[in-house]
Amino acid sequence: MRPTKATVRLGAIRDNLEIARQFAPDSKIMAVIKANAYGHGAIEVARSLQAHVPAFAVAFAEEAVQLRDAGISRPILILQGASCDADAAEAADRDFWLMLHSRQQVERVLRADVPGPVRVWIKVDTGMHRLGLAVSELDGVCADLSASDNVQREQVLCTHLAVADELTHPMTRQQVRTLRDYASGHNLPLSIANSAAIMSWPETHASWNRPGYMLYGNDPHGFAGTEASGNPSHGLVPAMTMSSEIISIRELAPGDGIGYGLEWVARKESKIGTISMGYADGYPRHAASGTPVLVNGQRVSLVGRVSMGMISVDLTELEYVEVGDPVELWGERLSVNEVAAHAGTIGYEILSGLTGRVPVTYLP
Ligand SMILES: *Cc1c(COP(=O)(O)O)cnc(C)c1O
């Protein structure tokens, strides 16, 4: 059997959830499990968190259907809302909550043939300019929703922050002020905070917080944030470890190149190991030579280009190493944020890009 596998510790995700709760003890937590729970397995993660959170969030209806079909019973908010009339009807039927981000989506709910009232959240564009109603549209939307039998009474006003991961950016305060100014006259529950805001912007904490990335144990401020804070992760523990083994070792003479393009060339006698992990498995193809990999728990460097199913690492400095020795690509001892930084991307992309080619083992 190929030695490459991901191990997900569900207990770590529950512990990280408690950390999110400690940051904002007065807020309810909606666990964001879109994109297959950031690559961790949405059904398994939802099963493990069900007893600990009142609701989940996913991006679109198909993701919610998959969870319901698997027996997940908590309400599931669909962050992009109903994409068609059938989505709106299904929401009432299956206890999906709908984000309404445009007038068109409001109309869709108002005219839907629903078996009962749907719970809706109203997405407000306070500056990210991706989705959401303008503040000037809210009076009309709230009035129409309140007058409709298709809609449950208490609606939540929601916005998404564009730069919550930048600790001093003025935009976050401005976005919060825009939403709170409107809400103060209307007594509506609010939802603002993602992971970065939960950790860094107490003024964003509201009725509902929506943590995603931090639940999986990674710092949403990225590798730079991790370094700068001096407190690597506020106690967050990465839930996934991507591991493998060395499958081959060879000695290179000065001038010998490695892999496609022979891009990395040995300057001295070098011992090079091959690992069965590549971009088809979700390892970032743009990871540069020098990207850290743990072999026997020791840091070594990726060398040469990432192939579809293999990478090479420089083992020259290791005293003892042989075929079959254990490898960690990222996980508890090597932050996925750090790997991402060497690949010009973010940990979010690496985790959510996992394809299913690598088997996942779950630990309680
Ligand atoms: C993905 C998402 C979140 C979670 O963001 P994290 O940075 O992963 O915590 C929260 N709210 C919305 C609307 C999202 O799309």
C-alpha cells in the first residue's frame, strides 16, 4: 500500500472549537465546513461537531444536501444562498438556512412554493464588494421579508470582512461600523466574524461567529502572522497531518540535476530522497526548492520541481536515513501555512485543494 496518507484528529477540531469559544464566549458558533471541511471531510467533521455547535455553514446547496443525506441534522446555512427556485423550496424542506445576498434571491424566497417558512440571513455588502445587499436596500428587503409567510421571523444581518487578517487595517472597523449603525435601529442579530476576526477583532464578535480555518487548527493570519505574533497559534492544533515515507534514496555527484527540467543541480555530493507525494495529491506544484519537509522529524528541503506524484528532498545533512523512514509534509509539527508561503499560496488553498487521491484516516 502506498504510504502516503492524511490523518485527521477529530478531537483536535473539537479542541480548536473550544478555543474559538474562549475568544468570544457570548457568541454562538456556526462551524464553517464548506469545501469538504477545508479538505478534512465534511461528513466526518460534521458528525464530530454536531453535539457541540448549533449550526453549520457551507457554500452552496449541493454541499448541504450531501450532509443531510449523511444524517447530519443541524441547520445548515448556505452561504451563497439559493441558486435557483428549487434550492429555495428545498431549503424549507430540509432545514437549510438561506443567505440572501441579492434582491433576486429575496424574490426567489418570496415566490417559492415552500412547505413552511424558511430561515434567512441577510448578507450586507459593507465593503468587500463580492456579494451582499447595499445598506440602502435593507429597509425594503426587511419589510418584504417580514410581510411574507415564506420567511421565519428573526432574520440575521450578516457581513463578511475583507481584511480581517491584517491587524491594523482600517477597513475592518469601517465595515463593522456600517453594519452596527444599521442594526442599532432595527434590533436584529448580527454575524460578522470569520476566524481572523474572532482572534483579532473583538468588536466583530456578535450573535453568531463563523469560524472556518481556525477550527482545523491553523492560524488564519498565515505564516507571517504566526511568526510575528510570537505565540504561534494561540493553542490551535493542526487537525490534519499529511504523512508519507521515503521510497528511494540516491547519491548525486556535483553537477547532477533532479526531476523535470533538471532545475535543481547538486553543487556537492548529495543524498537525495524521493517521496510519493505530488501535485495530483494536493502538494502545491509551485513549492520552491527550500520548502521544508520533515524526515524522521528533522527539517530537510524540497529540491527540484514537484511532479504529479513525487517530490525530492535533500537528505545530505541527515546522519541516519533509509528507505521507509517517515515523512511529514505538513501537520502538527510543520505548519501548512509555512509550506504555503514557500509555494506562493495560503494554507486554505492547499487544504481545500485536497483531491481525495490520498486516503484519510480519522482518529477520535
Ligand atoms: C469561508 C467563510 C467563513 C470562514 O472563514 P475562515 O477564514 O475560514 O474562518 C466565514 N464566513 C463566510 C461568509 C465565508 O465564506
